[in-house]
Amino acid sequence: MAGVSNPGPSLRSQWLGEKLRELRNSKKLPLKAVGEYLQRDASTISRYENGEFPIRLIDLQALLSLYGVSDRKEREGFEQICKDSWQKGWWDQHRDDLGEEFINLPWLESRADRICAYQVMVVHGLLQTRAYAEALIRNVDERKASEDQIERWVDLRIDRQRVLSDDGGPSFAVILEEYVLNRPIGGAAIWRAQLEHLIEQSERDNIEVRIMPVDRAPHAGHQGTFTLFELPEPYTPVAYIDTLGGPLFIEEPTVQRFSDVWNDLDSQALSPKRSRQMIANRLKES
């Protein structure tokens, strides 16, 4: 990792720091003792654990040995988080536009085994056509953003969709409220193309599109849109909510509430086949 500048705090480094703190506490080791072992001061160890900056791989490997982590798979999982904390992904080019917190979203998408999304108002970003995405983004941001800025935001949204085509990428399950199908964003031509795209994507093996009919209420999703990421070890599940105040990432133990809501939605939504037929019917009517 020599020569790589400090990338700063991120969800990745925070997760790794939390895990290292748990391991240290399980061994009842004070920060000072761990610092002496690494030939670092206690404040450096504290910053590692707080995720203020990521730990270097050689220090991580030494700590895992100190803490008695000998399982190869477990060690490799920790090392992968460490590498992710330092390495750049394709999305880092958008960091200045969207900020550190949002950039954690495409990273989560790239690491997930399964993504479960519930959408109340619009088609999920991973299934949007470029024209539909641009119509949405312009509606929110055109008064304060340049054409170049809008183009970059649209690029990011479309670039994120690569993850569903990558080998070893996540499976994606989305439940759309029926209201989404009654909201022709962008005009007739853009909306028809979006419905056609939804049908095409729903036929892929790793994508499941389901509709929640308006007559199936109440259900547990009444508090709104969210995305749930099921991640491989040593990661724990994470929920994501997009708000006017910025993105929120919810982890254990609160994330279990989102899993419970998803299970309720999953039990009530139409089957993929019936959902595809409903989308096709809307396409004929449009």
C-alpha cells in the first residue's frame, strides 16, 4: 500500500474499526498494549477503531494474529475490507459531486450477495433507463445544477447498474408499489421505454421484479422506500434510506426491523410472473 494517500473515513473503515475493537475487547487488551505491539501510539489505534482513517494491511495482519484470528476465511474477509478501504472503485470519480456518504452506496451494491429494494414512488435506480433517470434528476436538481453536473449524476446512476451484469454480482429483488406503474415520468415515449426495460430486466435470472397491488394494505412498508443489503461474512446486513437530509445507513441491531418489513412485503407482493403481466398490461395501455 506504499505511496497510496490516506482516503479518509468511510463506511468500510468504520466497519473494520468496529470489528477490531470487538476483537480487542474480547481479549481484554488496552489500547496502549496494542499500540506497543504495533509500535504505534494508543491514539493511532483509537483512530483505526473509530474509522477515522483505514488501517494498513500489514498492521491488520499483525492485529489479527495478536487477537487469535486464525481461520483463513475469516482473515481473508478482514483483509478484503482493508483493501476496499484503500483502493478506489469506479465510483470514486463521482466523490466530489456526491460526497463520501453517497459513494458508500455503490460500494455496498458491489459487495452484496443480495439486494432487496422496496420502492413506493419511482422505479429503482438499478432498473432505470437513462432517459427516465435524467427526467427524475432534472426535476430535483435543474434549478441549481449545470448541464455538466446533471450529466455526471445520470452517468453515476447508469454506471451503478453494471453490478447486475458482473460475474459473481448480487441477485436483485425489488418490490414496486402499483402506484409506480401509474406515474408516467418523462412523457409517453420515455415511460413506454421504461416499462419495456422493466419487463426485459425481470426476465434475467438474477433479477426479480414484483408488484405490490394497491388492494393489499395495510402492510409493513407504510413508512416508505428502503434498500436492504445482504452481505457476505464478515459484513452484517445494512439498510439504506435516501432522505432530503442525505443518505442513511442502518446497521445492527436496528437493521433487523428492515428485514422483518421485507419479509412481510415479500409475503404479500404478486409473483414475478403476475407482476410481469401487470407491467405488460400497463404498457399496452400507455
